[in-house]
Amino acid sequence: MTYEVREEGGALVVALEGDVDLESSPEARRILLESVAKNQPVYVDMSLVSYIDSSGVASLVEALQTARKAGSVFALASVSDAATRVLELARLDKVFTIHGSVLDALSQSKS
């Protein structure tokens, strides 16, 4: 897994790429929690996630819960087909706010 964190329009965009699995999920967890701790809206660009397992999903859920406790926004954007299938199987597509693109997410955060 590789990642990029960038600031756009007052929000943080965390772009994940590759496999978010048992090996890489501790790093994903750290990146997501560090981003949430900055008290800005966080949007996770998952367009280049080729695989995500339960440990990767757990990292997303923990970041979501942390953001909610802090009253911050945490949402997913451009979720790849592979990641969408996993989220749907776990019924987490109903728990996360999922935007079609990062641009959609950013435009909604401004309104």
C-alpha cells in the first residue's frame, strides 16, 4: 500500500493505493487517525485500492468512530469496485458516507 495526504479546500484527502491488508493496515490506521486528529474534514480517496481485508476495514471504522466522537467529518470517495464489494458484504456501505468522487466530497463540505 502507498498513500498520499494532501490538503484541499480546508479538508484533508487521504489517497490510498494498492492492497490495504493485514500487512499494511497498521500504517493505514496511523495515517487515518493522524489525519482525523487534525480536526479537519477527512475524505479517503479509495479509487486505487485494489484489495481491502477486514483489518483494513477495521482501520476505516476506527477512524470514522474517532472522527464522530470529535464532531468531525470522515467520508469515503471514489471507492473502487473491489473495496465496494467488501463494504457491501459487511453492510458498511450504509454506515460510511460515500461520495462518487473527491470533487463531490469537497463541494459538499463547502455547502
